[in-house]
Amino acid sequence: MVIRFIFFVFVIFIVLFFSSCSKGGENEKIIFWSSSLKPYFTDYIEGCIKNFEELYGIKVVWQDYPLDSVYQKIITTYGSDLSPDVVNVNPQIAAGLYKKNFVVNVLVYDKDLEKNYYGNLIEGCKIDGALITIPWYASTKMLVFNKEIFDFSKVKINDYKGFLEVVKSIKDREGVYGFYPFIKFEQDMLALGLIDSPTDPFNNRVMSFFEGLREYKEYLPSGFLASSVDVAYSMYKDRKVASILIGPQFLYRIKKEDPNLYKSTDVMLFPFPNYPVSLMSLSVLNNRDVKRIENSIKFVRFLTNFENQEKFFEIVPVLPTIQGNYVAKDDDELIRKAKSEMLKVFPKAKVFDFYFYSVIPDPLVRSNIFKNFLNDVFNSQEKLKDIQERYRKIWLEEISKNK
């Protein structure tokens, strides 16, 4: 009897031991930082985390920060106990972190991870063959508009010049702004086909574009350069602006907060010569031991698997980044239209995030240069030729620092 009892205890010990090995130890955890997903997607993320913790026995500590501040937070906390293991950023930010050797090449730890994702997105996440970030969800910019103010789908718009003429006519006729611009210099200038070389972003064609936009300044909301999505949403909600060029996630907010406005809202593609993909991804930091890095990659795989992407696809108009036949049964007519329009351009759409990486790898440096440039264009009386000469010099000087 004693021998049987000892054998029984031994078997139980072995089972528990291997169970704990497969599901992670009691003290194993991952710190996950997302970008601007609270409060609208809290239930979804918490559900994914709960399922992951139950499956692997690994604790996930989730924190959410605005996208425009997360890069600096990563830099300042790197190497400390507060530092994240997995960060939800865009490839541009991931590239800046990779230059500092802060994120891993995922293929070193999981060489097969890239196989199930869309090829154009994976290639947009690689630098010199290193996969520095994993595609999570994607979208393309769309013109979101209030068709009761002006129905843009009723007019033919071939390029941005024609679009600005329509914007001008809305202000003259309706007394409201026709368009709220969010200018992302890097993505928008490339999408409009105005930049041929990363060494000369302030070329004559770019300056010609801003010369035209400057002439339309009185037809655009004042202070738009310093404004946020919240300000744009407020103006759209108050019927002070007819349209916004933005990701279709914007529709989700309108639907939840103002059903009547949602009924008046429509979407259409903008006439970009090179349609851009706005991609959010997941990078794994390398400031922890190998086991924690491997657990972090497990979490990335789990968060981006077919089942979880399908759930996300059902609640928000974004495009999944992993291949599969996605069906969102509860989509209304507008959400179906938004997804359908995005899918028209998605296969050939481009991830532009790494375009300037080879000359100026730090995204914060680039962002500040472009931000100051836009401020000088719209908030000063300086001649554009003088602005062009000054910023060409600034750009070349910054390039020389990185050689």
C-alpha cells in the first residue's frame, strides 16, 4: 500500500510539473502596451488577454497610451522594470526602435511566423530581411463625409486639385468647411506621388502642392495643424465640417456616439495615385531574457491569429493582416461599403513607413522636421522658396549625422 501511495504521488507530481512547464510558471508575465485602443476596444482586448492567460498560464499586464507619446515612453523606460515586452506601434516607430537595437528580429525566434500574413504587409515590416514588427490590423484612408451637407459621391474627383475646388465651393455655398485636413507629410506626399527620393522630400512638386494648399487656407479650419482627432470629430459632429480624410475606424466612434449623424455619413476612396496602407503592428522588445521574449512572441501570434482577427474585424472596419476568409455577419450597409472599398485597393496598397529610414532612421527627428515645416508653411508669411531652401539644408545636415 505504501509503495502504491508513493507511486501515485510521484505520478501526480510529474503531471503537475509538465503542466506547469507547458502553461508557464506562476511568476511569468508579459507587459503589453497598446496605442489608443481604450476605451472603445477595452472589452475585446481584455477578452483576448483572458483567453491567452488561460491557455498559457502567462500573466499579461496591459497598459494603453496615445500613439504620439508611446515612442518616447519606450525610450525612457527601456531596460527598467516598467519597460514593456510587446508594443503596439506602427512600422515607422518600430524602425526607430530597431535602429537603437530595442526590438528583436522575430524570425530569429520563429522563422515560420511570417507565412500566414499578407506578403505586401510583411515586406513593409522588414528591414534588410529582419522582421522587426508583426502586422496586426490595417486600413486605408477614406473620405468620410456628411452627405446632407455635400454628397461627394455625386461629383467626379480626379486628383487633389479637383478635390480642393469642391472644398472651396462647399464653403462658399454652405457656409461650412468642406474638409478637415490631417496632413501626415511622409505618407501623404508619397501617396500623392510627389516624392522621388528620400534625400529630397522638399522638392519642387511638394512645394507646388503646399503653394496650392496655402491659397486655400481660408477654406480650411483654423489651427488644423495643431488639432487632434477629437477636435476634428467635434467639428464633424457639430456639422461645421463636411468631410475628413481619415481611417475608417472613425466610423465606429460616430456609430457609437451619434446614431443620427451616422445615418448621414458616407465614405469613398480618395484619388491617391499610390494608395497608402495605415498599418498597426506588434513589436517585441529585447530587454528581457530569452524565455520572456519567446512568451512575448507567443502572445503576438495569439493576438494576431485568425480567430482573434476575425473578432476584431466584426466590431471595427479594419482589414485583417493574416490570410483567411473573414465574414462579419452583423455589418451594416456603411461598414460593408467601407470594407469593400478598402479591399479594392488593398492588394496593391503600399506601406510607406520605412521610406525615409535609410537616410534619417529616427522617426521623432523626421516628425519634428516635417511638423516645423508645416507650421512655417501655414503659420508664417515667409516665401515658400525661402522655406524650401532652409528645410532642404536642415534635411541634408541631418542625413550627414547618420552616415
